Amino acid sequence: MKTTGSYSDVAHNWAHNQNGSMGDMHAAGNRMFSERMAIYSYGRHFMIAKHVTNKKNVHAVLFTMDTYSNTTAKHVRITRDAVSHLTVFLVPSPDSTFNDNMRSFENRMKAALKGLAGARKPEKYIEPAKYLLKLAMAYAEFEGVKAPKVLFDLIKQAENGKYAKYLQAEAARIKAENEEREKQELADFREMVLKFRKGKGERIHKNYRHNQPEMMVDYLRYNGRKKRVETSQGVQIPVAIAKRAFGWIKLTREAGGCNGECKYKILDFEVKEVTAVDVKIGCHTIQHTEIDKFAKKMGW
């Protein structure tokens, strides 16, 4: 049966409830609560800490290294104070297995060492990684095993400069892979635009991940069967309305454009901006080069 108390009450009740005999407790709204041997913040997705016993029947507390919000950080601080009389091991996740925590230590050490490549003060990155190794070693000793060799190797390689060289090579490899991927994506996008112009395909999704302007704008085509101008987002505009809009856009551009107060609609889409480069209509961005090319093809 659960009882209700303040955050401090919940933390201290849990800290002294090493065998679960005192029962569980929660704060108002279940924002912080204990359940069996663990204590949580805002739900079972975030375990602050839990009581554990090793093979030698020695008791300790596995305590999270993370906080996700100001309130959760407060819960963590209160719980940390409540277990000040106990043996505490900081781990990536009290709810995870030993092996998973060791893999998390490895990933965190790699993240700490990420800035080594080209660093003028390597110790700025090595010392935090050493601290993580120290935490991993203490936890492993409690479990009666040795911390994985890979953790020691990371520090060794960091100190002798090999890890910095590895990072540089890895960065070059990733850059080359990204460039090749982006090159292929651009080629695929251009193929989609070509098919769209030929009347194949209904929609082209813009790709904002790239710095390629052509992948972040919209395109036009004429559907002779429907007598409609179609955008690459699937909007269909009667030819007469599209022709009138083209005339207005041309005059507005020649007059210096507009921004925010264009006072013109194409169907239900409000023109937001006309610049020297493009037109923003609703969620569409169409470059003048595309509009002029289309207008010429239509004989406007």
C-alpha cells in the first residue's frame, strides 16, 4: 500500500527501505514515487536509483547520472541527499543490466573524447573520460568483475595520440560518405523533378536537410487533360487564375516585391512574399526562374 508525502519524505522513506518492508510512497500527483526497491521521477521511464545487493550480500545504491528537466533534477538532488549514508555507484541507468551500463560508459567516454581531434589541450577531453572510467571500475568492482578492456584502451589511445588520429580518419570517412549520399540524393531528386515535368508522379517532397536550393523549392507543370497548372505539392490551379497570378507576380517583382502585406491570394493560398529570387505562396516557395520558364512554355 502506498502512502503520500513530500518529495523529501518519499526519498528518505525509500532510502531507509532497503528490503521493501516499509512500503511504497508517492508525492502528490505521482511526480516522484518509490516502488519496491526503486525510486522514480514522473514515471517508470526515469528511475532515479535502486537498492541492490551483490554476490557477497553487500548492499549499495545504483544512482542515475542523468537528469531530463529542472523538476527531475530537483528529485535527483533530494534523493542524493537521502542516500548520503549509503554506498552509492553512479551509473548511466540504474534500470539497466551491468553489460548495458558498461556499453553506455563506453559510449559516454567516446562522446567525451570526441573533441580530441585537433585539440590544443587534450586533457580537457581526456579527464572527463577518465572520470567515467573511474565510475565504471568502481561499479565493476562491486559486481566482482573487471571493467571491460575497451574502456582502458580508450584512455590509453587518447593519451598516446592514437585516438585523435582515429577520430580524424573517422571524420574524413563520414564526410566522404555524407558527400556521396548527398550527391546521390540530389541525383534522385533531379530525376523526380524530371518525371514530374513529364506528368509522372503526383508530389515531390522538399528536402530541407540539404543546402541545395533546388531541393527546397516547388515546381510547376501543366496538366492538359485537367486544364490545370499543378504544383509539385499537388495543388491544382485553373489556367486562367494561374495566368492572372503570373501577371501580378511579374508586376510586383518589377515594383520591388512585397513582404507580409502582399494582399493577393491564389485560390485560398495567400501570397506571403515576393523577392528578387522567389515567391512564397502558402507553404510553397517557387523561384522566378521556374515561374518564367513555365510562363514561356505556356506562351504567357
